[in-house]
Amino acid sequence: MDDLLLTFIKAANQKNFSLDITLNVKGALITGTTVSAHKYLDSVSHYFEDGNETSQAISEKLANASQSAKENSSQEVKFVHLKNAQVFNGGEPTPSEGSFYWRGKVEDIDGFFLGRIDVD
């Protein structure tokens, strides 16, 4: 694992540090802004909170995981979380409009560069 990349991810998890970054993952480029695991899980939990009983249970589980991530932010880094993410795999980005959160395994990242890809 790349120690510099781990430093950026730990800063996001422990200090709410945000950084525009583009990751190379198995030939695809994923661009976005780093966020903490806590912020990622909290934000994703809101997608489910207004649904049926199962959806609300998922929301609650994600909210609990978010709190746990906040309390344990100094643990080993296994995932990187991005907001306003886009994935480039040979053409137009996915999604081409709007934004979403992305989560990926740190061990699957082949490389990175600082900054976002801007197609506008």
C-alpha cells in the first residue's frame, strides 16, 4: 500500500481533511473528493431512512456504523471514500450528471494523482 495515499485517507478519517484526488483502479479512473468513513456512512444512511421497514433498518445499521467509524478513526485503513465521485472507464464519466459517494478497497488502488478530472 502507498504510504502517501494512506496519509491522505487517515487525515480524512481523523481530521475531516478533504482532498480532490483521482485514483487508478484496475484501469478505471475514479475522481472525487476524500471524505471520512464516518461522513460516507452517515450520508449513505440518509438514502434509506424514508423507505419501508427493511430500508429503515439498513439506515439505522449504517448510522451505527458511522458512529463506530468516528470513534475508531485511528484503526487500520481498508477503504477510501469519495464524494462527488465519477468513474471513467474509456468514455463519458459515470454518472454523467449529478454526484454520488464512492467506496473502494485501498489494496485495489494502482495509483493516484492529486486533483479531479473535469469534463466541463
